[in-house]
Amino acid sequence: MNVLIVEDEKALTAELEIFLTNCNYICETCFDGTSASERIATNLYDFILIDLGLPDYEGLDLLKEAKKYNPEAACIILTARAEVYDRIKGLDLGADDYLAKPFSLLELQSRMQAIIRRKFGLKNSVITLGDFLIDLTNRTIAHGETLINTITKKEFDLVAYLILHKNRTLTRSQLSEHIWGSIVNDDYDSNYIDAHIKNIRKKLNAYGAPDWIETVRGLGYRININN
Ligand code: CA
């Protein structure tokens, strides 16, 4: 999942970026509202963290833009302001959560996980697909009782992203943008997503047919889950 961090305190931004990268998020950072506004209008994110007190921009306006151009992104507002008013207004404008500074990084992580569970309606973080068990919290794939340890981080991210967006076809460029970030250029996209899916299938095939990963011809990939 990709995250845009909009925060003018550079030390905090760096701390957030390191922490979230370690939590397997792809991070982009902006230190001001103007460049954040451009990114929001151009790229699609899973999470947007918005500091309300930006030097050049009204944070709440940025939130409005995020809701408009990135309707699927979860927005978390970060505020140093003691006023309850801004937080309420942020939530009214559609922010998914807020954190008052200073906040603990672990709390941010658990709020983000809660948003993911809520947004994707996950009752359980372990998903059963045929004989495979995919554990989204511990980031593991098992076949029956056997843990499969050949799956790389990125391969897991691909499977997890398709599971979260179950019953929906995701294009190669969507998968690329959300799992590798917007840095990758478009021409390169389709081939390497296909190569990764091929590798995942090959690795899982050593245990059983992963026929739940569906190729949608001309479009992309999907995973169907009925429950
Ligand atoms: Ca600030």
C-alpha cells in the first residue's frame, strides 16, 4: 500500500517514512501543501497523512482535495492544534481518523490497520483460499499446516492487495502504483507485474494449484472471495 505523507516538520516526516517503510508501506513525502496538492491530483494513494498546520496551505483544503481526487484513500489528519474544532471539521470533511501530536508511531500503525479492517470489511485477518491460508497480519501464506517461506515481501504485498480488493479486477498499473509507488514508469509496468504473478503461481504450485488468482484477459488480475 502506498502512503503520501504531508508534513512540514522534516524530522517527523523522516521518522514517519522510516517507520512506515518498515511496516511495508511505500512512502512519498511532501513538506508543503502546494506540492502535496499536485501529487494528490496526479497519483492514487491508499493512505494520505495530512498535517493540518502547513506553512503555505490550509490543511483542511488539502483534505477536501484528497477526498475529491483520491476518494478511495484513507485520510488521517495530524494536528498539533489543541482546538477540538479543527479535528471535528476534519472528520466532518471525511477524514478517516486523526492523531494529535505528539503521537506514538505504534498508535499510528494500529489506527491504519483498523482503517484497513473497517474499509475492507475484514472479520478475520486469516483468509482461506482453497487449501491456502493467507495471514494478513503476520504476512504469511501457508498450505494446510505448511508455511510457505519462498514468497517475497513484494509477492506477498501483491496477493494481499488483491485479497483486500476482492472480487474486483485490478489493472497492472493500479497494482504497480499501489505496491511499487508512482516512481516506476508506465512502459515497464505490465511485464513485471505479470512476471511477479507468474513467480507467485509457480511457488504456490509446488504445494497446490493457486487457481484463486485469476487473470482477467486484457485487464489485470483478481481474487474472488465469496464470504
Ligand atoms: Ca506543521
